[in-house]
Amino acid sequence: MKQSRSKNVAITLFIALLLTPVYWLLNMSFKTNQEILGGLTLFPNTFTLDNYAVIFSDPSWYNGYLNSMTYVAMNVVITLLVALPAAYAFSRYRFLGDKHLFFWLLSNRMAPPAVFLLPFFQLYSSIGLFDTHIAVALAHCLFTVPLAVWILEGFMKGVPREYDEMAFIDGYSFPKFFIKVFLPMIRSGIGVTAFFTFMFSWVELLLARTLTSVDAQPIGAIMTRTIGASGIDWGVLSAAGALTIIPGILVIWFVRNHVAKGFALGRV
Amino acid sequence: MQKIQNNRAWWLVLPVFLLVAFSALIPLMTVVNYSVQDIFGPGQAFYVGTEWFKEVLGDERLQDSLTRQFMFSGAVLLIQIPLGISVALMMPKSGIKGSVCLILIAIPLLIPWNVVGTIWQVFARGDIGLFGWGLNELGFDYNYTGNTVDAWLTVLLMDVWHWTPLVALLCYSGLRAIPEAFYQAAEIDRASKWAVFRYIQLPRLKSVLIIAVLLRFMDSFMIYTEPFVLTGGGPGSSTTFLSQTLTTMAIGQFDLGRAAAFSLIYFLIVLVISWLFFTAITQADKEQ
């Protein structure tokens, strides 16, 4: 029993340390700039929501969140639409070049985004997609699709093929079987995949910033505006940062019971 | 599971193939195209062969940032993997406490990378940040914007904070997959805690650990946004890693040929190291 108590203390301590920087961000977001710069206080003396009010009342601020959410949502939808059939093919069939294709897909996960900055910029400019949400969503597919195929394949392998055969004997067509029978069976896998796709698209900024200028600018790029001629507006910067954490927490809440399984990814 | 040979499965893979080819092959070809040319303006490009590659490989600035990059990635792996494993071992096994732990630990992973940089930029400041202020109060002369060592340690600490949760969660899911019978057998044998870890848990964690090491290596090798926001690569160029050197070259100086050659070398390094690591692991597996 003693052992498990010291374990509990250690894990609590770790989580506390992990959350300290986040606590500090929240703390600052509820302070006025005078208090932030005036001295160190562990809790806001004069609690204020002004910093958040700035963000929610100014369209150029809150549009940043809407832009980010739009391209992330697009990315999740595109990724799942193409990755589901592909993962099914990889989990059920052998076909010409399947192994090479799989590794080629994964190798894109290894490409440093910085390498693709300039070509992406030119590619999307030349087809007239620069500064649109879909451009960022497509660019993010470069690393979300390989990951999604990988995770989904792991989940699909867990479904015995007898189900497929039974459904076909019962007269189901492939699309009908896939949507009505198969997808419900790997619900949790789809949830986990959506979570990872969301996560990697939400946190990325380098590509998102390069491919946009005004209309589809992500919140991360807008945050730099707080650095003005008179110095940095720390309060608003903290509030904007704090707000970016919320979507992630909401999404992980929905998949919390399956996420441990998803982290095991496909087997190597 | 026995797989069926069926080439028509290509139809199911085709959308993925086209999509990834569009966002990977076309840009990659563009990079290759640039890397062998010298471009002065629209329609004024000259074929220069391997000239850029030679120049890039001999460039001291790049060699320096490559060295820094290897040191950083090495330090990241040495700290995060053991720490991640120990956190996973301590996490509650199930129930509501397990879920809450999982979500709290995952929080750093869900924060946009530039915000991660911002959080630490504020947190580590001597005047308004708890961390920097605390260190100064304790008598340490800490200043991450002026002192090279401090800047390095801050970037490293930030990365440990940011990514150890990923290693921990990967290991946690690996641990959950161990059947209870293994532990019961160990108990009957009166195996020590260490023996349980060494002979039951660690071998069973191998596949997730391979993924963790690969992901952490690849991602730390590509790190850009966080140090860019936190230190801007400074003081001097002490925390300028490969991605930042490349981005400055391509976007800042618009040095297309050189940047393209650099990109290809960069990509190759990541590919080769990941492949070497992967082969070494699978080889060691066969010999056992």
C-alpha cells in the first residue's frame, strides 16, 4: 500500500509541475497590464475579463479562431474520407506495391515542413488557392493522412474478416457493408483518428501561416499583433493563448476512454 | 490475419495516393528542380548541376546548426524516453482517476506550437514570469535572452514539458495491453519490482517505445516554431536549429537554389537515420 501512495504523490507532483506554465498563462490572462508589469502576484488582485472582451468583440481577433477551426475541420473530414478506404485496403488485401506505398506514405510524416514551405506557397498560389482554408487543409494532409491510415489500419486489423464475408453472403454491396456494418464496428478507432488528426492540424503553424495572409489567417499568426510599438500587450496575448487550449481539451474529453488504445498506433 | 491478393484494392488506396502525391510529389519535384538551377528572375534560370550541394555541404553556418540539432535531439531522447516511461508506470491503471490523469497529461500536446513558445517566453522571464523570477529569487543568475547556456536549457526544458506527455501516453497504452496473468505469475515467483519491470514490462513496451523514439527523433529534428517564438534562435545563433536556418535562407534571403539543396539534404538525413534506427531494431529482434 505504501508503494502506491508514493506513486500517487509522484504523479500528482508531475502533473502539478506540468500545469504550472498553463496556470501562469491563465493567471496573467485575468490581470490588467499594470498588474502584470507592476510586480509578481500569484493570483489576480484586480480580476478582469477585459482581455477576453478584446478578443470576443473584435472580428479580426475572433476570426482567427474561426479560420483555424475551419481548416482543421476541413482537414479532419478530408483525411477521414480518404484514409478510411485506404486503411481498409491495407488491412484486408495484398496488392501490387502495397508495402512500398505504405512506407512512402509514412516517409511523408518525416519530411520537415520547412522543406515544403516555398514549393507549397508557389503551388497554391499558381492554382489560385493561396489564402484559402482549403489550401491549409490540403497542406496539412501531408502529415495527417499517413498517420490516420496507420492508426485506422491498426484498429481495422482487430475486426475479423468473417464479418465482411458474412455481410457479402447476406447480399450487402461493398459501399453498403462499409458504411452500415464496418464503420460502426470501428467507431472508437475513427474517434481516436479524428482526435489525432485534429491535434496535429490544430498545433501546426508554420505551413498555416505561410499559406495565408488575411482571409484565412490562423489565430497563431494573429497573436503576433499584440506586439505593438508600445511594447507587448501581455494580458491579451495570454488570453488569446489560453483560448487556444480549450478546443483540444473538448476533443480529448470525447475520446478519453479510447485514446489510450489509439496511442498504441499500428503495430510496427 | 491472412490477407487476400487483390489488385483491385488499389481503387481504395487511389484517393490517398493522389492526395499525398499532390501535396508531396509536386512540391518535392519543385525542390529538386530548384536545387540544380541558379535563378535570377522569371525565365532566367541556369543549370548548375551539383554546385549548390557542394556549397551547402561546405557551409559553416549549416554545419554549426546541424551539430546543434544533433545535440538537441540527443538530449531530448535521453531525457524524455526514461522520464516518459516512469510517468507511465506511475499513472493510475483505470477508473476516473486514470481518465483525469490522461487528460491533464495530454494538455501540453494540445496547445498550438507558437502558444507553447509564448507560454515559456512569459513563464521564463525574470520580471513577469514565475519560473525566471523564482530562479532569480533563489540566487541563480538566470537570463534566457542573454545567456547561451540558459537559453539552451530553457528550450530543452520547454521541449521536455511539451513532449514527455506523448512518450508517457504511448507507454501507458503499451502497459495497459499487458495481460494481468503476467503480473500474477510474477507475484507467485516473488519477483522484485525491478525484475517485473525488466523482464515483463520493458519487453512488452518495445513496440510503443520504437514508435516513441522515432516520433520524438523526427519531430525534435524538425523543431521550428517553439524556439523561434521563445528565443528567436538567439542569443547569437546558439538556439538556431536546422529548420530555422533553412527558413531564413528560403523565405528571408530568398536564396532558392541553396535552400532547395539544403532541403533535400535535410530530408535525407531524417530518412536515413530513421531507417538505420528501424533496421537496427528489427535486426536485433531477429538475432534474439
